[in-house]
Amino acid sequence: MEGTTVTRTPHAAVLALTLLLGLALTACGGDAAGQDRPPAPSGVTAQATSSSTVHVMWHRADPAAGVTGYTVHRDGAEAESVGAETYMVDIAGLDPATAYDFTVRATGPAGRSGESRAVTATTFGAETDDDEPPTAPGALTGAADGPRAAELSWEAAEDNVAVTGYEIHQSGTAIHSVPAEETTTLVTGLRPGTDYVFTVVARDAGDNTSEPGPELRLTTPGAGDAEESGTATAPAGLTARPGEEPATLELSWTPPRTGAAVLEYQIHLDGEFTTTLLWGAEAPDGEITHLLTVDEPGAGHAVTVRAKLPDGHWGAFTEPVEATAAP
């Protein structure tokens, strides 16, 4: 699936579109000091985790946007407000077996953004006779994956009916949700050189929660390595082969397991930036393909790709893949 391509040399049409967008944003208003309202959050997803709770995630804004917080709306009404460093939240107190629409707005010094695109999630049906919680998840293992992420794995919990999902807790606070069929996850948005304590809690459709599983303590690498991400944040399965047109390479890969949509990728050729791929709203979950045009037919190149993570930082590059452009 293709996204919008942004290359190194701006085309006149791109510059014109940028100018028009700038004028449109100005017309929409800014404060007296000339500040613009922040853009609407992107990459919004919503996933039911029980009969009364939905986990909502979005992409953290670029620091230059000056965002000071986010507001999550449920069916048009404000449901939860969080700070600028947060990009996920659990919306609780919902009705069983009910569909809800969620949007997110960013707040900055000049006011609020417009609403993000709406996403829908349906809570599980209530198990009215189920008051038995799941067992606690088993042994939790993991390690820092660069200074801003950690990869965690745990043993599955059991339930008298069915486990519907897991919550990742950081020092006792839920920060991430994982579907019941998964027992590994990548937690992003961590700080360099910081100690963390993680636990996992299981949940069932009756909204019963288990006791926390065993603790995992880890420390992310220090600030000196802050620009280096671990390998788990890299796109997976990068392939490159000659395209059907002269001087092209056909690329494919799958997104990193961030728990949220990935809306932006960078492609580097022989160690140099060449192309950015952008999706405005609907990013693909599965394989991504892109036809890359190079300078010379039949020339050999080394290709790497990296993804922008939900916390706004770039993930790790893939390992270089060598291929020869179509003659």
C-alpha cells in the first residue's frame, strides 16, 4: 500500500500546496502573537479492553507544535484530558456491547486543534454472572530496546470464561493495552537513562482484573544514546528488487509493532535520505510497498527504512538491503 511521497527536492506543486495550506491555517486563526493552533492529532486508534473500557491511542505531536495537552472525546463529549507527554488513555465507565466514536484534540497556547478523524470501538458484552478474575500473568521478561523503548514478554493468564486483554502497568499506572491473543509488546515513549518498573494485569469481559504479575525492572540507556533506537522499533522484513520500470526499485516491509498506526516512514539510499512516505489518516496494518525511482538504470544500491513512532521519535533503521535497479 502506497502513501504520499515527499522527496529531497520540492516540486513546484508541492511548494504551492504548502503555501495554500499555510494561508488556510492563517485564515483559521491564531493568537495575537501569531501562533497557530496545533494540528489535529493523527494515528488515532481505539480498542475495547473489557465490557466497560476502551483504550485510545494517538501520535504525539511534534515538539515544534507547542502542544500542552490532549482531550479525548467520546461521541462528541469530552471524556478525558491528559498532558502533552501522554499519547494513550483508557476510557472507563462505558456500557457493555455498545459502539462508541472517539476523537482527540490537541491544546496549545493559541487554543485547541480541530478534531482528529473519528474511530469506533465496541465494548465487549457483559458476563453478568462472571465475578471471577483471571489468574495473574506469569513470568515477565524484557529489556530496553534503545533509550526510548522496551520489549516485554509474559506468560498468558487463565480465566474461567476468557481473557480479553492485558494492561501494561508502569509503577502501578496502566500505560498500554494488548489484545488477549498477544503476550509480547513494544512499549515506546520512555525516557533515556531512566529506571522503570513494569507489571502486567489480565482483564476479562466481566470487567474483572487479575492481580499484577511479577515485576520487571529495567533501565533505559543514557542520554548520550538518545538518538539511537533498538532494533525492535525498525520495520520488519524489508525486501528490495528491480522494479518493472527502468531505474526503479520495488520495496516492501511491514510496520514495527508499536500498538498504533505508523503514518510516516523515511527511505534512505546508500546511507543518504531520499524519500518520506506519509499517510494522512488510514495507514496500512500489513505489508507496505513502494516503487522507488533512482538516478541510474542498472545501478546497485543499499536501502534502509525507518518509521516514526507514536511518541514522535524516529525508530531504528532496518538492516541495509542491497538491490540493483531495473535496467
